[in-house]
Amino acid sequence: MIEIRNIGKWYGSFQVLKNCTTRVASGEVVVVCGPSGSGKSTLIKCVNGLEPFQQGEVMVDGISVGAPDTDLPRLRSRIGMVFQNFELFPHMKVIDNINLGQVKVLGRSRDEATEKSMKLLERVGLKDHAPKYPGQLSGGQQQRVAIARALAMDPIAMLFDEPTSALDPEMINEVLDVMTELAKEGMTMMVVTHEMGFASRVAHRVVFMDHGEIEEDAKKEDFFGKPRSERAQHFLSKILHH
Amino acid sequence: MFSGFDFDVIQRALPYMGQGMLFTLGLTLLAMIGGIVLGTLFALMRLSSFTALSAPAGGYVNLLRSTPLILVIFWFYFLVPLAVKKLTGDPYAAGLGPFHSALIAFTLFEAAYYCEIIRAGIQSVPRGQVFAAYALGLTYRQSMMKVILPQAFRNMIPILLTQGIILFQDTSLVYVVGLTDFMGAASKVAQRDGRLVEMYLFAALIYFLMCYSASYFVKWLQARYNVGR
């Protein structure tokens, strides 16, 4: 479904991504982890072309993200994305946040979109919050709305960029629960996260990044059982030791 | 102290002054709307990553902002008709007339200032909002219209209105092309009736009252908005 082939990215002379290659098969859940500044977020933003890259190729459902003739808005509309800071549109009600893409991009009627949005809000447990503004919701609630907004586009895959990093601890689980459920339903997911508990329960594969490189790309069991690279071992020992 | 004052002159001049005020308000409003629309376009150009768009917009803004307003008004009134005659070769080509040339001058001048305000407003919207809009599949145009500009303008309303108040005062410069705005009307009556002190005091009072209450309104709006945030 998602093929990342040998991509490289530079900010001026500083290389943030170095020859990264990995893939996410249909129905697979891949967790990307690594210390901060290792390029995880940049990598996941390359998948839907939010960050341009100078070398290599990213294919989503057989379409090249970097090719100049690719209809990027169209491709992006088929990939859901959830951000660290939720990024709900603060000037729109919750329901309008979820309707926007359906109406403007998919061309659904307002009624059709609202029906779909309400179903999704019910699914993430926020049906009563439809007429509120994002600012009136807690962080966990906002992130669940953001997931509903992404799902409303009927995506073929979902990208999560540190979806729980900006949340208070007591709200992390309500978001992870929604994500776990999605994974169980067979959604193709690429998740940048530090939640190793989530990774060990839900992921099929774990990609470990450091200094812009993919250090390790392994089945979950292998990664948590015995990571090959020293840096991954070091990272795991730091993150699991408390 | 007011014993030598003739307040009657003000009362007699009121209908004429009223016309002048309508002219002032109309010119302010039209130039403000035109300036904001044009300024938004310039701001989008300046923020573009294409140098072919950003460089001309930047040049325009810097040029207009380093030029006295009165000079811009003169240009459009005296030089543009000359240029048109030269270009078309028609010695009888008419100018635009004082009102239209003043309106264009004010609009273009204000656009340069509004451009910078609006550019800052757009940049005040977090980058993540742009990402989120794009990630949904919205195009550049849709993202701007539905997500970025509504938030930017909400942040900018107070400063846009403040710029409008400055413009309201600046429109008094139209006297240089022979138009009669509120200030011009006061000035004409003052000289006709030899009542300079009364008329100029009255004009100052009216300007003060209108501008002060408008800035008060802006302050109120700002406070209200900050509470809601």
C-alpha cells in the first residue's frame, strides 16, 4: 500500500532523511519510533507529500507522491492524517470540521456528509459534541474528533504523527483505544509514537529511526525481543525502564 | 472666551458639511474595501514561493510605502492622463476625473499597507493548520478560503479597522485635486465667511469624536474577542 524507497531530504546542507526505505502492506500496522529529532515526523509527512523530498520515491496505492504530474490533493484525500496538535479548525464547529473535506473534496451533499459525520462521532463517543467548537473540548476529545475527520474521507490508509504526545496522561488511552479498534478492523496504519505499549499490542512491524536513518525495520516480536542495532537497544532500555 | 464666536455659521454650513462627510465616508469605505481585496492578493503573492510572484509584490509594497500619499494622489491625477495621452497618441484622451483618480490612488496606496497587515495575519495562523487542510485533500485555494484566511482575518480585524481610521483622516488630502470632502467643506466655508477659528475647531471636534469612538469600538471588539479565545 505504502512504499518508501530510498528517500532523502535536506534542509539546506543538513540531511534530515538518509536513504529511508520501508513499506506498509495493506491491513498492516507499522509503528515508527526513535528519539526526537530522528526524522520520524518528517518521514511520515513525506508519505502524503506535506514535506517535499529531494531523493527517492514514495508510492501510495501505486501512485508516485513526488511525481510532478500527480494530483496531490486527490491522493491526500485518500490518506487520512492525524497530527500531534490535533489541528482541528478552531473557527468551525466539530460537525463542520468533519463535513468540510467530504463536501469540498468528495462532493458529498451537506446532508450526506452530516449523516456520515454523526456516525463517526458516535463511534468515537462524541455524538453530543457535534455543535461545539473545538476549543470547548478536552485534548483527548479533540484528537478523537480529528480521527473522525480523517475517517470521514473513507481513507485507504491512516497516518498518525505522534497522536498522543500533546495529551495529558489520563487522556492518552481514550485515543489509543480508538486507534486499536481501527487496527483491529484491518485499517492500514503508519503510526509515529512513543507509546511502546501500543506498539507491542497493536503493531505488526516496528521501524526504529535515529539521525534520519532507518536503523531497524523488524517484526514486532523481533524488535521487542531482541533488537539488532545497539542504538535501538539503548533507546528501548531508556524508554521501557520506568 | 467664546464671546467673539459665531456659532451660527456652523449651523448654516451644516448641510454642506454633511455632504462633505458623506463623501469622506464613501471614499474611506471604498478605498478600504478595494485596499483589503487588493492587499490580500498582494499578500498571497508575497508569501508565494515563486519569485516571479513574490518579487513584484514586494517591490510594489516597498515602493508605495516609501512614497508620500500626496505624491501618489498627484501621480494619478496629473501623470496618468499624460501617460495615457503619450501611450495612445490621442491628445484629447481624457483623464479619469478627480474622484476616480483619487479613489484609485487611495486604493493602491492602502493596498500596500493592508498587504503587510494581511501577510502578518496569514503567517500568524499555525503551519499545522495548513498541513491539516492539505491532508484532507483541499487545494491551495480551498485551504486559503476555508481555513487560513477566515482565521487570519479574525485575528486582524482590530488592526484592519485601525488602518481604516487612519485612512479616514488621510482622505482629507483630496483637496489637492479639488475635491470637497468634510475637511474641504469646512475649509471653504471658513474662508468664504471669514470664520476660520470656528470652522476648523468644529471640524477638529467632529474628526476627534468619530475617530475616538471608532478606536473605542476597536478596543471593545478586541477585548471581547480575547475573552472568547
